[in-house]
Amino acid sequence: MIDKLYISDLDGTLLNSDASVSEFTKQKLNELIANGLNFTVATARSIATVKHIFDGVNLHLPIILMNGVLIYDFKSGSFIRKCVIPAPIVATILSVLKNENKTALMYKIIDGQQRTYFEASRNEHLAAFIKERQTRYQKPFWEVSFDDIALDDTIYFALLDTRENILPIYEALKNTPELRVEMYPDIYSDTLWYLEIFSVEASKKTSSLYLQKLLEAREMIGFGDNLNDLPLFEACDFCCAVGNARDEVKVVADIVIDTNNNDGVVRWLDEYASLENH
């Protein structure tokens, strides 16, 4: 049993505005973890980019990925929780995308490994997203035709576009009982939004509660900045919004701390977090 489990979002929260962990945060996190801090992350990112971002940081607890779709355990090098979308619902999603003349990234877990598929993109923003991940994180992507791809083992869809362009897809799928469909603004752009589609069983809330039970944590403290962090806050006993967070996040937080670019999370942890585990 542990006393407190600290869970931080990444983009806009622990990461600075260039989507990296500052050297100060790396050094301080390693120091705090070595002294007993039980710290992990809950992010919309996949394992490929998280491993790259946290190179040099001694994370050892399981981490929450893709807004709760997956939990990855560093010790075993495997996914200890995954939420799969039923094949008939995957077919529905693909049909909606086709009807709206849109495409998306399609994520699967095959033989214990995550694979990310895409079609020859008609979306310049999604194409740029793929190129950035390939160049910066060496993340692999597989080009396919969604007309030919198998429907099983699918865990997640993601689309990056203007709010106007993705809203019809959101409206078409938002009331599907088997799905969670979330829209939120891209913090690195003034015009783009993310649309994410995944199992109704998955969220930062359900996965953080899963971790709490697994680790026998008495209390959870969460850190976030964007709308997709609100489910994490619902699960936590105490919530911290960074100073750059959206107003909707600040209003439900217990405290507003310094900004992501000022290393707000680790500075707060260094000053206030209890390092005692029971």
C-alpha cells in the first residue's frame, strides 16, 4: 500500500511549449522519485513517443496512454490493460469517416505491440502530424486502405483538423453506447482540434482508478491543463491545474499552480508533495 499517487498529464502540463521535458524537470523528477515519490503520467500520447520524451527519467510505475485506452508497465515491458473497440463498431466508425470524406489514424494492438495505420492522407494536418512523429520520435506508421484492413484488435482512432471539419463526425458518433468520442483543442495550434474515438470503458478516470487499486494507493493527486484531463480530475482526491490551463480546468481544480513553461508541476511537487509511502 502507498500513501499518495501523483498522476500528471503531459502536453501543456508536465511538458513545456516545445513538447519536451525540461532539464530541470528531468533532474528534479529523478531526485523526487529516488526519494520515494510515487509518480506516473496519464496522456493522450502513445508508448512510442512517451518512451522518447522520458529518456533519462526514471519512471517505474505503470503509465496511462491514449487517454486511458492503454496502461503500460515498464517493469514487464507490456500493456497490462487495453480497451478494444468491438469490430462491428469499428465498421461503423469507418463508414462515418468515409461518408464525411475524412480519414484518421487507426491504432491496434497486435501480438502485444501497438501499430498505427493511416491512409494516403487527404488531410494536410494529419499528414503533418505523421511526419512530425516520424522525424522527432522515429515512430513507425503503416499505410493501408481502410477498405481492406481487419477490424479486430482496434483500440483507438484520432483525427486532427479544424473544429468545423471534425464536428460532423463527432455528432454522428457521440451517442454510440460502445464509444467515448472526445473533442478538444490542440494546444500547439490556434485553429486545430483533436477528435478521439475509443472504447466507452476507457478514460483517464477509469484507468487511474485501475492504477489506484493495483498499487493500493490511498489518495490520488492529479495535474492537468486541457479538457481531456477532466476525467482524471474526477478520479483524484486533489487536483492541480497549471497556470496555462483552460478556464474549464482551472474552475474545477483545487489549486492553480505555476505554468508548464515554469516547471509548475515539479516545483509544486518539490515544495508540497509528501515523500512518505506507507
